[in-house]
Amino acid sequence: MAKVPAETHTKVPESPWSPQAAEAAMVRVTPVDAVGLEERAASLGTRSIKRESKLFALDLAVRCADLTTLEGADTPGKVTAVCSKAVRPDPTDSTIPSVAAVCVYPALVPVAAERLRGTGVKVASVAGGFPSGLAPLDERLDEIRQAVRWGADEIDIVLNRSAFLSGRYHQAFEEITRSKEACGTAHLKVILEIGELGSYDQVRKASMLAMAAGADFIKTSTGKIASSATHAGALCMMEAARDFHRQTGRAVGVKVAGGIRKAKEAWIYLVILHETLGPDWLTPDRFRFGASTLLNDLLMQIRKEREGRYQGPDYFTVD
Amino acid sequence: MPERERDELERRKAAASSALAERTPFAYASAPESSEIVRIEDRYGLFIGGEFVEPKSGRWFGTLNPATEEVLSEVAEAGPEDVDLAVTTARAAWEESWRDLPGRERAKYMYRIARQLQERSREFAVLETIDGGKPIKESRDVDVPLAAAHFFYYAGWADKLDYAFPGRLPRPIGVAGQVIPWNFPLLMAAWKLAPALATGNTVVLKPAETTPLTALLLAEVIQEADLPPGVVNIVTGAGETGSNVVTHEAVDKVAFTGSTDVGKIIQRAVAGTGKHLTLELGGKAANIVFEDAALDQAVEGIVNGIYFNQGHVCCAGSRLFVQESVFEPVLERLKERLATLRVGDPLDKNTDVGAINSKQQLRKIEELVESGVEEGAEIYQPACDLPARGYWFRPTLFTGVAQSHRIAREEIFGPVLSVLTFRTPEEALEKANNTPYGLSAGVWTEKGSRILWMTSRLRAGVIWANTFNRFDPSSPFGGYKESGFGREGGLHGLEPYLEFEEDGRAG
């Protein structure tokens, strides 16, 4: 293209916008077509995963699990039991890997950190006014700092949906930035709570906002409302993560959580991940499952694949 | 080990491959659908008068599995005498029973056929895949369910014809001669048979010579459904057999789906004979992506539009028009997506792109692709292993394509996409309409008003907005210009099989 010579004689009026702001005003988040998205997710759900690929997927799902307990009734005893399970998911089978992390409330971080020291299993803590994210910001930031001081390696916060849904994107963005600062070296996962966002366009927008604000992971759901992770919702977030990586070079992880109970559902998520973000994302550094009941189904399916028959539920520990 | 078994093993080993599969530990293990459910006879006669009969021609020809080049069976080649017998039989069945049978009685047989198609869906899907090379995923999820849906849909019309065309009283025409292509063998048989039977016509159907087996399995279903003998007759053979069917003097109505060249020959042949004619011919559809489209779903639509069924689709979106401002992101996504397409064993449930239907078709695709390279377009193909035997072609796209290139004008009928760009809606429209064809088109935009503006100006029989290649028995399908005339599907699909009397009751 021919270069346009710069004006030298007339004075150019000063633009109220910076060039960056002007460009930002032209760009909008790529829209998402709900019908096409759900169709694509459903078609990936029909992939037939067998033998070695199934074992690979089941093993990967265990390694990517954040074993979670987020109840008001959580006690040191309960958390200790969950940690033991996280380290050795199947006491009778040493080839089963440990899970990625144990996810608890901040008050129980010290218990988990003590029990998991030296095991390689990370301590994750929800913080920042989970699950609504509507506590005063200073309190939320303090909660994050406290959890990190107590030994949390990873912090799961929620997107401020109140700000996001009322169009105060700047506020939602800045809160994430400040939370990231509060995390220090700890990894930050931002929960979008996609069941509250109302459309896939919003899911995509929230994904982009969280990634741009510094999230290391974007996460589907808190598990505290009826509508949680879906294959199409996860696909939408993964497409956003793929585009963000392409545009900025920064790899952001994806965590799916809430209501995933069966191994089959889990490997469908892995297929979607594999075909959207590619093999580089097939690692606990870039993908996680929020899991509690899912883990035992994974173990049951692994034993079935290896031994050719199902074992009863009493042969897998309930912690 | 017997040779056949060894071949089978070898074929299984050559699991579907994609560029993605080659760089990941998560390469899906092969997941083949068992072919044991299907029993293929050594030989098939002609289906005339409700029975399989030896051809008077005394000639037979082989049909093969394009994924292995293995001969599956021998099929009778119908000569002029055989076609004459089939047509006379159909004529007699029409005059003696079918014409005067009440609609609800005709529907009864059609519902039986539809239910049997569902009952035996796996068998039909596997056979369709073995004989034609299409992925089992498609024959299982698209071809067979849609074929059954067509019979169900038109069975519902059979007893309501008197109310379908207010002011006009419909009457059946007589014997329909129907010639169908090899890209959707069973589904095209259903598209042709269902409306003909619902309206009280009898049929002589000629399946394509490379894919006769599912039509012959359908003949078995028709026998089991106890359809009066002679109402449906199926004669196998190549172009000459088809020509004998459409020119037979006792055939009152001709319906053809296939290439534009053959369509022109047929139209010349029946001119002046008084035969009713519908033609569903080739296409070179424009798939138009605007800058405000949902790009990821548009990419899915583009892939589905051109790589579905190896591109052997008359309404395939073979010309992609992308607004220049989003050309790069669309192309980048498209190339990445192509790398995830799994090409190989059509019986593997994870295969996305199967075998090219015949050696002849493969040659044609290769020849046109070569012309694209020679004319200066830039070719892109993902790296994936192709099986050693059988007919295969990598998913291909061309950029830098001009309207004047052969790959932008001629129907390739293969997995080959030509990518062009545009700047304004007017330019997109002008280029999209600048083709001798006019079967289908696609428009991708989030702006409703633009969808309406485009769709009312595109000269194509079927236009999809924010989706592609969606079919439903209640929706009419057919073309403009060299893509043919007449509609199949829906209420419109009844009309070509009917003649009308003035209705004295009409006010």
C-alpha cells in the first residue's frame, strides 16, 4: 500500500482518544452463535474413545483433578482425609497418579498445606468473597493474601458478575488485576460462573476480560448454583483462550467445575480441549477438573479398562 | 490366513489419521463399526414385480468398496428388455391397484418401510459406508435417519392430498422413472420414492452404478413391507440403463438427480414427449462470511459445507467468500481446523472424511486441483497419512482464487474449497450470483437485516443463514439456472408427481 505523506502545514486537531483507545473502540469481541457452538460440542461428544486413548484420557483426568471440598461443615478431619485421597487416589494401586490439587476454603488451607507438604499436590483455596464476590474489595484482597500466607499455591476467585452484568467492565477488570497482585507468586483462577452470564457472547466476553486482566486460569463455575459446567460453555471458553494465546502469546489454562460426575463426561471435555487448544493443553498446568465424586468414577473406569470388568463401589474409598 | 481376513486386518490398522493425531499422545484408538451386521449377497438380480430376477441382458457388473478397492458383489446390468419389463410391470401395478388405492392404505406401506429403515438403521449405515466410502458417522447420523424421516413425512401426506392444493384436485401421473446419484444413495432413493408413492404413482428406480447396494437392501425392506408387487421396481446399471428408463414411452414422469451434463441430455431426450420432468443438478454454492459473523461457528459451517461427505454434495459450499477485514483470522482458524479432520477408514466412528467414491471421481478432482495450481492459486492441504489402498484425497483449500479460475467456476464435487474475498455486501452478492449454477448459498452475519437483504437477492434455491447443509423432509430443495428445476421435499415436493383437475367444489 502506498504510504500517505504526513501533513506538515495544517495543524491536526488533537483527538480525544489515544490511538489505542480508538482501535479498541473499533474492535469488539467475536460473537458466538449458540446453535453452531452447541452443535460442535455435541459432535465432539460422539468421538469414540477406546483402549489406549481411553486409558490415557482417564489417567490425564486424574492428574488434572482439583479434589474439592467446599462445605460449611468442612473440618480438619475431613480435609485431611481428602488430602490423603488426593495423594494416593487408589491405595491398592500405586500406578494411579496423584491429583493436581486439593481445593478448600481459606480457613482450612493450613491443614491442607501441612498434609500435602512435599507430595507435589498443590493447595488451592477459594478466596475473594467466594461464591458471590460481593464482599468489600479490601476484604477480598485481604482474604487472598491470608490464604497465600497460609500456604495456598493457587487462588480461585470469582468474577464480579454484579459489575460485569451492569456493564462496569472497568471495575471487573481492575478487581482481577488487584487480585492477581494480591496473589503474588500464587496462580490465579478466575471463575466466570457461566450459568449466570446469560449467553455465550457474554461467556466469551468475560473470558477475554479475565485473561486480559491477568488470570492464569479461567474457570466455568463455582458449583454453588444449579447451572454449572457444560460442554458448549467450556468449548466457548477454550475458543477464547485459543484466540487470546494467538493474539498475545500468553497461554491461559481452563478449569471446568461443577456437576461433572462421570468419567465419560470428563473425557468428552478432554476431547473438546484436545481439538480446540491442541496437545499443549493436555497437562495439569493448563487444564483442570473441579472434582469430588468424579474421581472415584475415573478410578473405577481405569480398573475396568485394565481388568476387563467393573468392580463394585465399595472397593474405592469414600473420603 | 485367508486373504480377505488379512486385508481386513490391514485396513483396521490403517486407522483414521489427521495432522493433529500425529503430534499428540491422545491419538484416538481406531473405533471401527463392525461390518458383520451386513450380509452382502454374491449377486443381486433386478428387482421387478416384487422379486429379484435374472437380467435378460445376461450381463453383470461389480460394485466395490472405494476404501479398499475390494469387489463387494456382482449386480445385474439391466438392458433395454429388462427396463421394458420393469416399466410394463410398473404400469400394470399402477393401473390394477396402486392408482386407486386410498391414501391411507398407501401410507400404511410407507410407514412400514420407514419403521423398517429405523429398525435396520445400523445395517443400512454400514452398507452405505462400505459401498460408497462415506464416514459411518455421516451414514449413521444423517443419511439413514433422514431417509426414514422422508418416508414418515410423505406417508403423512398420502391421505391429505385433496386438501394440499386448494381449488385443485390432484391426480397421480402414472409411472415415474427415477435416476439417482452415488453421493447419498439411500437418501436420494428415499427422496424420490417417498413423494412418488404418497401421490399414487408407481416407480422404476435406477441407482448409480457405483453404489447400488443400499437400494437393493431397500428392495428387501419393500418386500417385507408387503408393498404390492410392481409398485417399486429397481433396475441397476450405468448411464445406458438410465437412458433407457427416462426415454421409455410408458414412463410419464422423469426425475433425475446428478450432473448438469447428463441433466441436459435428459432434457433434450424428453423434449416434446409430454413427460413431466424435474432435474436436480450441480452447484457451486457461495458461502459468504461477513466481518461481524460468529467466526468460530462460521468456520464449522465452512468445514461442514465443503468437507462433509468428501465434498460429494451438490449443494456443497465450494466457494467461500470472506470479507477482507476478517480474511486472516478466518483463514488461520480454517487451516487449524483442517488439521483436526481425520481422514481414513470410513467405518471408524472417529473418521471425519472418508474415501472418494470412485477412481473416476478421484481423477476428476485431481485434474481440477492441478488446474487450480497451474492457474496460480495457492494450495493448502494438512499433512495426514492416507491409506495405501483405496481412493483418497486430502481436504484441500485454495487461496488467491479469482472468479475466472476453473476451480471457482466448475463443480469439483470433492473436498476442495476455493477462498475468495469481498469488501462490501454488494460485491459479495454480485460475485456469489456470478455462476451458471444456483442450488444453494450460505450467509454468515449476526445482523438480521443483512441476512434478509442477502437472501432475497441471492439466486439460489436453498439459502442457509448461520448454518449450512441442514436438511429436513418438510423443507423444499432444488435449484435455479443450471442447477435444475422442480422442488423435492415439503409440500412443493408433491407437485411434480401430480396432475390437477379443476375442483368443482372450489369457490
